[in-house]
Amino acid sequence: MKVHVLGSAAGGGFPQWNCNCPNCHACRQGDPRFTARTQSSITISADTQNWVLLNASPDILQQIRSFPRLQPARSLRDTAIRAVLLMDAQIDHTTGLYMLREHRQPLELWCHPLVRDDLVSGNPLFKVLGHYCGIDWRELRLDVSGFEIASAPGLHFTALPLISNAPPYSPHRDRPQPGDNVGLTVLEPATGKRLFYAPGLGLMEAPVWAAMQAADCVLVDGTLWTDDEMITLGASKKTSRSMGHLPQTGPGGMIEWLDQLPAGIRKVLIHINNTNPILNADSTQRRELTERGIEVAYDGMEIDL
Ligand code: MLT
Ligand code: MN
Ligand code: ZN
């Protein structure tokens, strides 16, 4: 299976348009230690012809341009994106759908009913797109038997509920319900290879940990280095955990978990916030990850499983 990272940054991207934190400033100045990143999305395929888009970021048009496989040019209007699957209803994962409004048929969109609710009411994407291509909604179920996406053959998907957070326009903000956020195992039955993907992971519960241990590669929440990173910087009053993101460091942080994974599992952080010191390729924090065998996703990264 081919995994292509379209966007590796958290909401806001890197550099963020209104941010002058040391990272954003240095990146804007062309400091070679920093690489710009677009917002959170990956795409995946078993046959390299039919792709599933996991999350639709506001940067989607730029992301599609940067990955020509998504435009095979077989007819006047064409795309290799066969379906879109959403992990949550957050802006960074959904507003790219507006940019796909010229689709020639209703967009095949897989998401949990709670995510759909938020995209009918709080952020009325279903209604707005109803005036354009429309949405062919497919219910993303949380049952352990999983599901297949017929338009993108050769992959089997299993979604599991995660504790993270619902968007501010959701009635579940700060009291997330099972289904508001999901993690995804993608299995390619032909090879037996498994990817675990969770760009927003706020608490390591037993089923999540089991899914990570069963994977060949984990592509997981790398939003913030410390729980109070945004507060210390004066950028926000919120901790990482309150936003639904496990910080990398501290007791019970992501590094502690990744260190316990069996050898041989590829470990990659994604959904990196612009304030995170790991964005500096020369930082001690980045070196610490490298020493532990933890990679940092970048736009255009390819993972072959
Ligand atoms: C998050 O992951 O916490 C959100 O996407 C942040 C945002 O986009 O505003
Ligand atoms: Mn996000
Ligand atoms: Zn910044």
C-alpha cells in the first residue's frame, strides 16, 4: 500500500499566516532548518490508481497539484480521488471539501454520524455542497469487523473511537462522544500490512494501544512537544491535552508510548503545530526523536508498506 502525506502540519499550517513565533518567523526568513508544511491530510492507495483521501484540508488544491497521481487526466474532468474519509469535523480536516465542489458526481464521503451532524449544523458543509456536487454519505461504523471502500479496492478499514476533542461549533466541544474523533487502521489484505493513523489523539486507551501494536507503521498525533507549549509562548490559554492532543513529552506523553512499541514498527509523527520545536531540524528535541527512531512527517513523504 502507498501512503502519501499531503499535509503534515496541524490546523493553521506552517508558517501560520498570522504567527511570528520563532519557528514561523525563521521559516518565513528562509532558514534552511525549517520546511513549510500544509495542513493535515494523507492519501492512500493499494493499486496507485484509486486513492482515498483521509481528511480534506483547506490546502487541498495545492496538495493535489503537488501530487500529480491524483490527476490522471483520462477525460476532460477527472480525479483519482475516489472517496474521502474524515477522522473528525474540525476545520483543518473538512473545509477542503468545499474546494471539491466541481466534482462530476456526488462526493463519496465516509464519516461517523456525529461528524456528519456537525457538518450539517455547526459547519453546514452538507447543505452548502448540496448546491454543487452534493455528498454521497457513507456511514463510518465503529464495529471491529471494519469496512471496505469499493471504489478504492484492495484496502480494508477499521475505525475506532478516540478521545480527542470535537470542534468549537460542535455541541460536544470539551465533552467528546465516541465517534467525534476516530483513529483508523488500514490493512492491505494482499500483503497483510497495516497502517495506523490518528492525527488527533488525546488519550491512550487500551484499544488504541492494541491497534498501534498491531500496525507496521503508526502515523500519529505530533501536534505539540509540551502540554503547556502554547501557554508558555503566549499563543493560547489551552493545554495540548485540553485540545485533544497528547503532548510528546512528560508522563504518559506520546514519546513514552512510542518507546514501548515492539521493534520494527515504523513511528512517524504528523499534524505538527507550528510552535513545535521538532520543526527545527537542528533542535535538541528533533535529535531526541531521531535517537529514538521516531520520524517527523513532511509534505510529500511517501510511506510504502
Ligand atoms: C485541532 O486539531 O485541535 C484543530 O484542528 C485546531 C484547528 O484547526 O483549529
Ligand atoms: Mn487539527
Ligand atoms: Zn508559529
